Amino acid sequence: MAAIAFFPFRFIDIPQVACAFTSRRGGVSEPPHDSANISFDVNDDPKAVAQNRRAVFERMDLTGWCDLNQIHGDVIHFDPKPVGPEERATLDGDGMTTATPGVGLVVKTADCQPILLAHKSGKYVAGLHAGWRGNKIDFPGNGVRRFCAHYDLKSEDVYAVRGPSLGPDAAEFVNFDKDFGPGFDKYFNPRTRRVDLWRMTRDQLMNAGVPEKQIFGLDLCTMGLDDTFFSYRKACASPVRDTGRQCGIIWIRKQA
């Protein structure tokens, strides 16, 4: 089994918190899920998925795994019970938080945005899954507000990073007015019919009180880099519509 390639990210001011964004490279899944698919819900061999997830779990030195049946909504689970990486998700939702060191919050994506949040103390983290429907309901902003309310935090003390996802040159919406409705025109280019979801997320985080200097992004387009990442849109344009999922993970480092 080839090691699963990933992109690490570190908040310089919060050394207690670690983040990683996996790719499709490495792992054991066969086409069209080749090779590092970590989702049980995309018609892949469950044994291969479990092996991929275990490899990620061990590489990140986690003690617990939390992921969700993602439904493009705004449900957040606070401090969900961690399980082993071979276990399927039992909770529906698109956001998780934890204050327990070693527990990885796993956000599965294949064009949607994994948004990882950390408090400056290093004691609280959150993971949000936001597709365009999540942006439409301001889940990035509301996720920050509810994260802060639950742990009695200030939004100006929150840091955020957005992982690889559908970039502004690839996010085509031919029915923009119907899909988004009023209030989103400044993110839409009517000539190209593209929407800048990255800027939208940044603005929603800022509107929730996160300082711009504390918002980061890995500007890697999943559709444009489909040899490195899974892309649902790219797969839907092909005869074989199935594809895998990579993930964004955030966790509080275990104490030595």
C-alpha cells in the first residue's frame, strides 16, 4: 500500500493544533475510487475504505475518529463520541467540534470546502463541511458563531483554514439566480457564469467576527487538479460518475 499523500497545515500561533488535507494519491481503492478514498458512501469496497481510513488515522497519530453523514445542512454536533476509523458514521450533519486531544474531526469532500477552525488557546477545534448550499445558508459564519457560543469563546480569537475545493475558475452555475437567490451577485461573474465560493466563505467568516489575518486558504482547485484530488463535478462529466472523497482533518495534539 502506497502512503496516502496529504497537505499539512499549521496555525503558526497555535502549535497545539494540527490540520491535514488528504489527496487521492496512495491508498488501496480501485478505479474509479483510486486510490485513497476515505468514504464508505460512494460505492467503493468497504474493506479498501477501512484500510485507507486506518492508514490516515495512524499517520496522524490520532486516538479517535469523528465523521458524519454529510447532508449539506447546518447541523453541528458538539463533542461527538469518537470511534475507530473502520466504523461508519451514525450522525447526520455538517459540523463537529471537540475539546479532546487526539480526536480527529474528519470532513469528507470532493469539491466542497472543508473549513477547519481553532481557538487561539489550542483547546477547542471544529470542522465544517460547506458546499455551495452551505454557503447559501451562511454555514461558515453560523458555524463560527455556534462554535464560540458553545465554548464561550470570542470570534476574534478564532483561526480558520479552508482546504482544497472547487475554485473560482471552475465553480460554474448556469442557474445562478435560482440556485442562490438575491444577495450573492458580487460573487458571480455573469460572463463566465462562475461563482467565487472561496471569497464568499472568507467574507462569511469575517462577518462572523474572524479577523481577515486569521483566515487562510489552500488555493488548490479540486476540479482543475483531478489527478491529485477527487472531483465530483469532474466525475459527473465522465461516463463513470462515481468518485471517491478526500478529507480535511483537524485535531488537538496529544499531550506528551
